[in-house]
Amino acid sequence: MVQRQLPKIPELLELMQFKKPELNGTKRRLESALTIDDLRTIAKRRTPKAAFDYTDGAAEGELSLARARRAFEDIEFHPDILRPATDVNTSVEILGGRSALPFGIAPTGFTRLMQTEGEVAGAGAAGAAGIPFTLSTLGTTSIENVRAANPYGRNWFQLYVMREREISYGLVERAAKAGFDTLMFTVDTPVAGARLRDKRNGFSIPPQLTVGTIVNAIPRPWWWIDFLTTPKLEFASLTTTGGTVGELLNAAMDPTIGYDDLQIIRDLWPGKIVIKGVQNVPDSKRLIDLGVDGIVLSNHGGRQLDRAPIPFHLLPHVVREVGKDATIMVDTGIMNGADIVAAMALGAKFTLIGRAYLYGLMAGGRRGVDRTIAILRTEIERTMQLLGVSSIAELEPRHVSQLQRLVPVAGVGGAPVLA
């Protein structure tokens, strides 16, 4: 029988340690976030619905986004045992330079509408973490101000070819002059996708006040205070605004762009050039054969063509056809460091995060972006250690199996049959 006694206060104090309360609200919120989904929850609570839904949503039924995320969930890792990986090296060489982590920040448009620090927070956090930051043509901070926010880090510029070609050419020249080392030519947006959340919310640039937006803003006064007391939005390319995001895109983009435009841009750009928005094997092979420096397998985060191919599923087929030495990057659906590890194991040379970065931004500005990067870094390191690998280069396809829910019908359409 267990002998019982009265509790001894000194022994209880040894067993219990009271945590000092954190008085800084932002720090307290961010420290409580253990995953990117936690940051998303905080972001949703702190951001007006229209701005949050612009970030969180996708095209039409949002099937492409859901499938991309599910593809990363449907993997099985195969760890090696008795292979200590105590000193994990997460760095990679990408497009002629080093990145401390196997991911960078993807281009996102209208970023300061999510949180007023916008691209300055993203570029600063990326520079501090030693990873690349990509500024969108539709960014809300100028090329020069992004360079000022990240003067010693790697800055990339994402380019749309506009109806007024001279605008695009001028942006290319400005980015080169500002020392941006890589141009990310995006080819999946001849017209805007049907982003139904934006239409239902009446989301526009600039934001339009309605009874609904005012009611939604009442519990979020900090967002409106920040928006109204900081400098006017500065777009990298748009000289006039007014209308929904889809209307702005359709007015600016040129659906007639082709390979001739790619050649003109290559002639203008002195650095590395990457094609973003590639969604099949033949296009991947043609672009690599043309000598571009890399491609990004991407369906634009599910924000363009709904039911588009899943980039993570496409990855091993492209690697097999174009060769493992080609620079192939992946985005869309990444919400965990394990997603990044899986992509690298299957042959990606790099990955990009968009929404994950914006959830952190909306949750806490620059410190929120720092928290996003820290969460993903921890998840990457832990996953690598549990797999028994000490460096990204040690990851191999044998470490990952893709568990397939959606299997293409053999011989139908242009999709490969996925094993």
C-alpha cells in the first residue's frame, strides 16, 4: 500500500515553476503560435475579412489549393535508423548564391493591404534569415525601397508582361539597377482567375467602405488605424487603381504573351531568369532546353485555373524528364517544414512560401514573418533529424512516398499516370 503524507511546500515548489507573464501582446501572440496554421488563426482574428480572404482564398471552388495542401499531407516518410544527425545543415546553393534555408519568400501582390509593413517586413525578415525575398510586379513597395529594407540580402523580382510593354521593360531595368539578382518571369496569368471570395466581399483597390466592412472593422480598429496613418500604397507598376483585383489584373495583363516576349526579357535582364507557373512536362523540357536558369512548378497558389495540376505531384515527373541537375523549384500548398523536406527529397532545388509568409505578416508584422521563418526552420531541422540526414543534399526520393488519392485515368488527356 502506498504511504501517504501531507504535501511539503518546498518539494511542491521544486516541481512547479510559474511562468512569468508576457506583457507585450504581439510577442505573446506569436510565441503561442507553434505552427503556420496557428499564425493563420491569429491572422484571421486580427485582419478584416476582405483582406484576409484575399490572402487565404483561391479561384472558383478552391479545389486546386485544397488538393495541393492535401498532396503534402498525403506523404509517407522513410527514416533511416542509427544515423545521428545532430548538426543539421539546412543551407542550399540556388541560382548562383547561398540560401540558409531551402525556401524563399514568394512574390505576393497588394501586400501592404494585408498589414501595413508589407514587403519591407518580408524583405527585412528574409535578409535576417539569409533567404531570398521576391518582390511582385503588383507589390505595394517600390523596387528601391525593398532594396533599402534588404540591402545585403538576395532580392528577386517577379515580372508580369503588361499590355504596355514599356512598363515591364522599365521595371526590369530598375530591378537590375537596384542589384536584384534573379528575375522570375510569371507566365500563368494571361487573365485573372475567378477569385469568388473577393467578389463576394467587394474587395477592391483602394478598399471601399460599406456597412459590412465597417461592421467587420469594429473589432479590428488597429488594422484601420495602421492603414489610415501610414503612407499611401505605392505600387511597383500600377499608376492608377480603382476596381476589384481581378479588374485591375485584366486591365494590366496581356493575354497574348509568348516565347518572343521571353526572348526580349532575357535580352534585357543581366542576371538569372526563372520561369514561374510551369504546369506540365513538355513545357518544362522546352524551357530547360532553351537555357533558362530555372523553372517554378506552380499553379499560382490555386488562384488562377482551378483544378490545375498539383505542383508537388508533377515534381518527380519533371525531374525524371529534364534531369536532376536542372533547377526546379516548387510552390503552392506549403504549410509545414516537412512539406519542404519532402519536395527537396523528390528533386526540387528550392521552394517558395506565399500564404505562410502572409499569415505571419498579418499576425504580427515583421515579427510575425520572423516567426513564420522560425517555425518552418524548426520543422525542417526536426524532420531531417528524424529521417537521419544531416544536409539537404542527403535527401533522396527513397525518403518519401506520395500517397495518391487522385489517380489520372490512363490514356485520357495529357496527364501522366502517377505511380
